[in-house]
Amino acid sequence: MNSRFQSLLSSPWLIFCVALLLRVSFLFYEAHQIPPEALATVPFQNEVGSVAAALSEGRGFCCVFHQPTGPTAWLAPVYPFFLAILFKVFGSFTAASFYAAAFFNCICSAFVCLPLFYAAQRIGNRATAAAAGWLWAVFPSGILIPFEWIWDSSLSALLAVTLLWTTFRLTDDPSRRNFILYGLLWGFCLMVNPALGAVFPFLLLWIYFQSNSTNPARLGQLALVVCMAALVCLPWTIRNAVEFHRFIPIRSDFPFELWMGNNPIYDQHSRQLNRITRYEEVHRYSQLGETAFLEEKGRAAKEFIRTHPALAIELATRRAVAIWMGTPTPWQDFLRADSNLARFIFLWNAVAVIGAASGLAFLFLVRRWFLLPVAAFPFAFPLVYYLTQVSLRLRHPCDPILALLMALALTWPWLRTLPHAKAA
């Protein structure tokens, strides 16, 4: 009976079912406390909802701020197109569309358990895999974000850990077909969330060294991966070039995001207005058009960084703390928090960071061969957000990797005897 119970607890499909139940339960519990008319509108009052509505009405990929401002490359295209399909089926800005989108997010978040389980098992053992799966099942952001954000966050988390798992799998069967499929997967991931591209070179580098030699054939296989990924993105890049007469591989909004994180409102001695309003920025965007607006913001951001180097470094440091702890001043905000849930989130973030650091230490000491692909996610992926803006939503694609590292830290005593091998 004990053996059967342990086998049941380590079943990835049981973990998936529990994770899905927790997410859907939270979704309906929270949604039933909100008026249906609010559910039908508020979650979609963002760039994704605006573009999806335009697509569903046949106006094309445009109108990023709910205004007829013309074509846009502000967003990667996959999630807005998916949301547009939901709008077509369930109606634009309806409660039914909200539930459909949130349920899809819940499914994506729950499915994280499966590639996470097998990636953790590859590095450690089945106990590590079960620990990683159960940690993800109860991971607070994994439960909260599918409801809180109608965005690509949950899908990106699933894709991030799938990329890690398929990277491991690729070394088992390095056939031409699998390299093509791997490249196509990468292309799709970039069309969902281009920020995932930060880990692309590190995973390719690990695959190259996994071949045990400087094999010219392996270089050709990796070039094939890059070509397949580029091929997936090419139609969208061509569309952007035709619409905007400049090279935009996937999305265009980086200059604005950089300006949002680096502008005079952070300078206490600035004589400029110490506020930024959505109305003013949307009005300016409408006046100039997307290209000129982004060029203006890019110049302003670079000028601010050039003239305020110390402040820019300080802001980046604060964002680095915030993306992992939820706020740049976690201890003070923990003490000021007015709810037990907020305090729990602060504590969980601290535990997750400590657990992830311990897991990285385990990889370095015991399973060093896996350090590069795993560490690429917490180290490389968030770098762009240190320069721009941060939130737990933006960090979310890294969260399954944090669960994996925490599981390694928890099962470390049982894994110390594992060999320093190149493969598990």
C-alpha cells in the first residue's frame, strides 16, 4: 500500500489534475465576487484586448489603444490572434470570453506540470520530479496569474519549461527531423513572447557541447534550428516591414518600455511633470503615429540614461529586486501589507529565491552539466526587464524553473551520490 501511495503521489497526471483543479477553483471563486459586466470589460482593457477586438471586427492587427490609430507591431501576434478567435466565438468584451480566456490560461498553467516533471526527472530522480510538479501545482503565481492577467503569461510559462525539456530530449535523438521540429518550436515561442529569445543562445550552446566534440555536423544542425525559427517569424517580419518601412523582427514597443523605466519622473530634481498618464501618452501616440512615437521615446530614454547614469543604475537595481521579490522594498512592504495573502506572497517570493539559489548551488556542485540551460532562465531571461519595467507577470515564464530549482534543493540529500555526468 505504501508503495502504491508513493507511486500515485509521483504520477504527473495526478499532479496535473490537482493543479488544474486549484486554478479553476480560484478562477470561479474570484470571478463570482465580481459583477459580470466588470468581467466582460476590465480584463480586456489592455493592448492585447484592443488588438484582439480589432482583429475580430475585421480591421486587422491595429488599434493598440482602443483607438483607430492604424497598424501596430506593439505586440507579438500569437496571443492577440488567439483572443480574437475567442471574441469571434463568445463575443467581444463578454463575460463568456473572459471565462474562456481564463480557463485556457488555467489549462496552460496546469500543463506546465508535465514538461516540468520530466525535465526535473532528467536532472535528478522521480522524487525530484514529483517535488517539482507539486511545487508548481501550489505555486501562488501559477494559481493567481491565469485569472489576474488575460495575457500570454501562462502560455509563456508552459513554453519556457517545454523548451528546457525538449532541449534535454533533443540530445537523446539528434536527428535532422528533431532539430527541424525544435527550431519550429522556437519560432512559435518567439511569436508568443520574444523575451524567451534571451535564453536561445545558451540552450543552443549547451546542445553544441553535449555532442562531446567540436563536430561540424552539430554546427549545421544548430544553424538549421536558427533557420527554422527565423522561417516561422519571417512572414510577420515581412508584414512589419511593409507596414512600417523598417526592420521589426517581431514587436516594436521596446523604446517605450525603456522610456517608462527611465524618464524624469524618477529624478527628484527634475522640473518636468512628475506624472505619466495613459491619456497623454495615447494622445501623443495618436498624434505622431507608432513609428515616430517610439523614436521619440527611445531618444528620450537614451538621453535620460546618458545624463543620469547613477540613477539609471539605481533604478535597474531596484527593478532587479522587484522582479524576484515583488517590490523594490520587500521588507517594508511586508510590514505594511494589509492582507495575509499579500504577506504570504512576499514570504513565498523570498522562499522561492532562497530555494532557487540552493538549487543552482546543487547543480554547480553535483549536476554541473545541467547548470547552463537551467541557469539561463533566471539569469538571462529577466535582463531586459531590469532595463524597462518589472512585475511578477513578466517574470512568470521563469517560475516553473524556480519550482524545478526548489525541488532540487529539497531533494538534495538524496541526490548527493549522483555522478558528475553529462547526461542523466
